[in-house]
Amino acid sequence: MNPLLDRLQPYPFERLRQLFAGVTPSTAYSPISLGIGEPKHPTPPFIKQALIEGLDSLSGYPATAGDLKLRTAFTNWLQTRYGLALDPATQVLPVNGSREALFALAQTVVDSSRTPRPIVVSPNPFYQIYEGSALLAGADVWYAPSDPARNFAVDWDSVPAEVWQRTQLVYVCSPGNPTGAVMPLDEWRKLFALSDEHGFVIASDECYSEIYFRDEPPLGGLEAAAKLGRDFRRLIALTSLSKRSNVPGLRSGFVAGDAEIIKRFLLYRTYHGSAMSGLVAAASIAAWGDETHVVDNREQYRRKFATVTPILESVLDVRLPDASFYLWAGVPAAWNGDDAAFARALYAQYNVTVLPGSYLAREAQGSNPGRGRVRMALVADTAECTEAARRIAEFATQAPSA
């Protein structure tokens, strides 16, 4: 067996199942899960129809690079959303959801033959695929902590110079999971300068870019490069339809950026067998070409957060994020930072599931920056999320039982 598999940590949801083992939640309440970031808004009918109309494509093998119509749908969206003109032939590729691409990109970029072992820099807390992809690519991971004083933005200044010297890949998540923080232009400037100095690739995970609460949409990595007068060297942006269009089961997204990296990534994917199905491509073309359903989806989240956040603000350390569909809440002081115990007791007494923040982070530089917080995914409808918030607020006012 591949010995690198032994370096993997248990996935957060497996840890959550273990945490809840043996717990029988109160039957006085119906179950509500805020634990998993799986969109629950209805899939737009026109996307389903496009999927059906693509069924004839099942008679042939799809191309790993996708056809020109699909790639043009990506570049048209990038032009509409960010004002960017990319070459559909060389600067974009279809992927089977951003998760698959985030993992595969590390296998393409990391040179594990280096001594000392290369480093992948990850935010902390973070989307767990960053860590797993780095470890299975033969790299070490350095965890850059989030800064509560800056709405949990990543503290890139905390990364030592000797770490940057060994770094081959940096994962950026903006808007962030679980914090919802958006990286501003000045931080992009800093990261680009470090990439120029040390030669590492930046992977910008932007799957939450279309769910935001201010009037100005979140800045993207490619957009930041353009604003700073740069090309896209050593920069790859990854995005997905899952959250934007409520199609997590479609497994559809794309990557864009540095043409040389895209070329090598295509070579890897050709051997890995990562071609997008023709019917998925047909539905994707339809989805990327429509913004009306995206605006409606965003308004649903805005109304939901406007209802839920005030209920929780009175009892928890929580505030409206910059973007994404998560609330990153501090547990009451009476719990002494034990987010896992808080989540377990909440589940037992009120049948509401939240994810302990410590499960989404690692102990690094002497602390776990997720400790004492829980992530709530407001993915269900407004009524269910509001009911969950009311239960959490009632629970949070009670002292922990002995």
C-alpha cells in the first residue's frame, strides 16, 4: 500500500460521527443539520433540462480538455464576472468539481524528489482537501493561521522565510471556508511578490465567489492579477457550479490561469481519466450562461443570513461574514473553548448538528485556531435555519451540564 496514506487525518465528518456515537438526540425536536456545506436550494429547471438534452453524448467518449463550446462558456463567464479575456484553447480546463481539481493540481505541481521535502502552505482552518492533496503528493504542510482581528483573514506574514523557500504550492480560499473572509488586493500583492521571489504556484479556490452579502462582489485571484498589471504566471483559479447554481451532484467546475500550468495539468488529467461527461458539459454550458438564477440564489442567502445572524449575535461571538454560506461562531465562555463538547451537547439536547471548528484546523505554532468555534452551514431553507438558530440561542444561554 502507498505509505503516504498513513499520513492522512480522519475527515471532519468521520470525526463528527465518532463524536455523536452513542448519543440519542432529544425526540422533542426534529433533526436539523448545519454540519455539511451541501447546498439545499432547488436546482434550476433549465439546468436539469439541459442535462436531459445532453443524453445523446453518452454514445461517445468525452475529451479531457472539453470541447470549444464548453471552454468558451468558461471564458465568457470570466469576461462577464471579472472583465477578463482568457484564451479558451489554452487558459481554461473543465474539472469534475473544484474538490477533484484541488487534489489533482497538487499532484501536478509538487516535485517530491526535492530535498528537503517541499512544502505546501495552507490556511488554518482550511478545506481538508488541501492537506490531503499535499501529503499524498509527498509534501509537508505549513499551516498559516487566520487572524480573528481581521475577520479571520489568513496571516501570511506569520509564515517564516525558511518556509517560503521550500514552498511549491499555496492554497488560497477566498471567500474562505469556514470563515467567509475575502482576501483584499493588498494581500494579493503581497502573495504575488512572494511567488515571484520563491517560484511557488498559487491555487485560488473560489467556489463561494457568488454568495456574498455586500454590494461589491468578492475579488478573484485572476482579477487581482489583472488589477495589479500582472499576467497569470504561477496562478490557477478554481471554481465550481455546486454553490453558485445549486448542483453539488453535477460535479462540475473549471480551472483557469497560467497556460503553461494548464498544459501540464491537462497531461496529468489525460492519464488520470478526468474527462467531464458530455451531458454534464451540456448542463454546465447552460448554467454558466445564465445569471438570473445566481442572483436569485444570492438573495435567498442574504434574506436567510439577515434573519438568522441577529438571533445568534446576542448569545454567540458571531457576525455576518464577507461571503460564503457559513457562520463561524465562538462558543460561550462557559464551555472553556471546548467546541466538540458544545456540538455534542447541542445535538443531544436540541437535535441540531454543527461542526466543531477544531475539526477544520490543525494544532500549529502552539494553537488550534479553530478551537472554541463551530461552523454552521446555512444551506437549508430560511424557516429551518431560523428554527435551528432559535434552538442554538436557547441552548447557548444554559450552563454546561456536569
